[in-house]
Amino acid sequence: MDNNNDSSKSFTGPHFLFVTFPAQGHINPSLELAKRLAGTITGVRVTFAAPVSAYNDRMFSTENVPETLIFATYSDGHDDDFKSSTSSDQSREDAALKYMSATRRRGRETLTELIEENRRQNRPFTCVVYTIFLTWVAELAREYHIPSALLWVQPVTVFSIFYHYFNGYADAISDMANNDPSGSIDLPSLPQFRLRDLPTITVPPNEYSFLVSAFGEQIESLKQEENPKILVNSFQELEQEALSGVLDNFKIIPVGPLITLKTDSGVFPEYIQWLDTKTDSSVLYISFGTVAVLSKKHLVELCKALIESRRPFLWVIAEKSFRSREDGEEKEEESIKSYREELDEIGMVVSWCDQFSVLKHRSIGCFVTHCGWNSTLESLVAGVPVVAFPQWNDQMTNAKLLVECWRTGVRVMEKKEDGEVVVESGEIRRCIVEVMEEKAEEFRRNAERWRDLAAETVREGGSSFGHLKAFVDEHM
């Protein structure tokens, strides 16, 4: 599909093709970067390609974009949507592998048609920007002799961990997991990490071995580039140490934070009206993103903590299901029914909200977060302290960065109970009190410092603005 912007005219300036994987954590920063290129740098044209299924699922809006940004589709082999089995870890892995195979096959076919069509129309692509899990896009770009760049949608620190994991440190991490689980590891140009700080897919035993292969494939694909470039959704001031490390001849370019700063429409949803009635920095905002699913035990413990703390809260519980031990499925919202009456007396539960608008609201005092990278950046850009409640993969590293490096909050401590990792209600309450009372001033001051630096870096004259402008200039 094309949007209403005129895509039939020939074009002589730089023409960027963005290709995104159909996950919210990929689409949001990709689209924001595409808007910035098309809207702030004169002479640039951008085509934004996402799977048909992403358009069907309305994962993003095609409205209110610059005239030089047009939309297109490619097929991931599941145009009518992809439904993954949740019956077992193995069946989920098998389904994911089949999906990736179909995406590579059908994606190459349909993206080739898009590249050829733009060539015929005398508006060829001069650079391809793609997200992880799409190494076939880089292969296709090389076949057409089009320069490409990876848009890394996690912090530079996590990219560096994966790089070192696949270049000599996998055995060291495995040895630590098996022989010294309370130990730590030193990686070049990075802070010291414990096992709980590393992306979970690098630590055995690993339920998601196919993801390890996918990340390894990405590193190898970059090595095949003559001048590998990685655009990163982070900024210079935030990750100085990680950016100082030299990784082969990879050119790492921080261009973030890639967060859409929406303007008020004048129509305020019920949850914003509710927040308007609360005092400054008094409300807990709780969200675990669009993918992470809490266990029933964790949901119950969180309910208890909220009821016992008696603080006003806004809790997003999306339409997600979890597997019970009996392999049954239950919606998150259904699992807290017995607590709803008490919860509704104190706070508000919603199925969706505009997260960044909520975080910027004066009443928000703390963000209880799964530490997905988009949410982590939004907390920093909004200047809101956090209770870090990571679930898996890069979230573990993001939590360490928030708590130990950027010092904007605290991290919950887990314990094992009947073989299951649990965070008890008392621990959740302890963290809330520390962030909202005991160290509220310190955490708020640190968060506001990062907020101000994030605002400066994307302005003209800022480091991320300059990095993005220099990247475009290479393709003029």
C-alpha cells in the first residue's frame, strides 16, 4: 500500500527504505526515526515498509506524517495474522521458526518487487534501514548494491553484550552459570555484570535457543558488510562507556531517544481526567508492556502490594494470557477478579493508555515497569523514577542500567518458591516506599537530569541530531 502522498514522481535526493519487524518494540522507534528523517532534513524521502499483518492489526498510524514519508507493505507469509501456539515451549519455538522461514521467503519476494518498482519509477532507494530478525533484508540490499544500516532497538550496552557473547565470552558465561551463579563477569568497556543482569537468552538453561541463533546471525550478517553501520535508539550522554568500546569495524551511531512527542488533541481520555484529580507525584503507573506476561502468582502478589500500600495507581492490563501449570490459559484480567473491588477503590485498571502522555503527567510519581527498552527510555525522557520488575532478555540488563548506572530507581528482588521465581508483595511494597518516600528526592533529581539531557540531544546542535544529520549526509 501507499499513503496519499504522491509516490509516482521521480526523485533525485536520498531515498531511505525502512523495513521493520512486526513487533511494537521495533515499529515504534523505526517509525519515529522515519518521521524525523522525512520531516526535519531537507531533501530526504522515506518509504516505510511493514508487513501486511501489521497494518491489519493497526499496530501504528499512517496519519499526520510528513509529505515525504510514504507507506508500503511486504508479506511475512501471514497476511491474515500470525497466531503462535502457547501449549508448550517446543511448539512455540517450532511456530517461531516456521514464521521466520516464511518471512524470509515471502519477504524477499515482495520486497524485491518494491525495490524494482521504485527503480522503474526513477526513485531508487539509496539506503535501507532494517530492524533485527531481518538479516535477509541486508542480504537483499547487498544484492542490489544498496548501502544498509541496522536499527538496533535496544541499548548499546545490550548490543555489546551480544557481540562479546558471540566473540569469545559464551563459554565464560556458561561456566559462571554452572559453577559460580553468584559471581560476576567483566566484559570490555562495560560495567561488571552478574547473571541476573545479562540478557536471559545468553544464560543457560535457555528456553529460547532459536533467539540465540537469530542474534548470532545478526552479528555475522554485520561482519559481511564492507562498512557496517548500526543506528541505535540511545544517546551519547546515556551510554558513554559502552560507546567507547571498539567492536570490529562496526560504526555505532546513537540517534535516540526515538520517542514520539505527541501534541494534545484537546480530547482527554478518562484515565487522564482521573490523573488530573490526583496530587503531584502521588500515583503509581504500572505496565508490563505488550509482550511480557506475568504469572498468576506475580499478579496476585502485585494486587496484594497495591491494596496494602493504599496508594492511587493506574494499572494497564492488556489482553494477554498466561499458561497455568496445568497448561490451561487464563487472561491476566480474569486472574485478579477476586481483588477488583478493593483495587477499584484505590486506583484505576485500564486495557490500554497512551503511555508517554501518562508518564509526563504531573501526578505520576513512580513507574513499575518490565524494563522493555521503549518503556525504559520513556521513563528517562519523562523524568519518572522506576521500580524495575524485569521479566526476560534485555529487560534484565535495562534494569541494571536504570538502578546501578543511571540511579533512577530500585529493582525488585526475586526468590524461588516451589521451583518458581516469585516477587512477594512485601518486596514490591518495599520498593514502592523506597522510590516514593525514602529516596524520592534523589531518584526524581536523577531522572530529571536524564530528562533534560534527552531533550537536548535531539535538538539542533545536540549529539543525536548531529549523528543523524551526518548519517544522512553520507547518502546525499
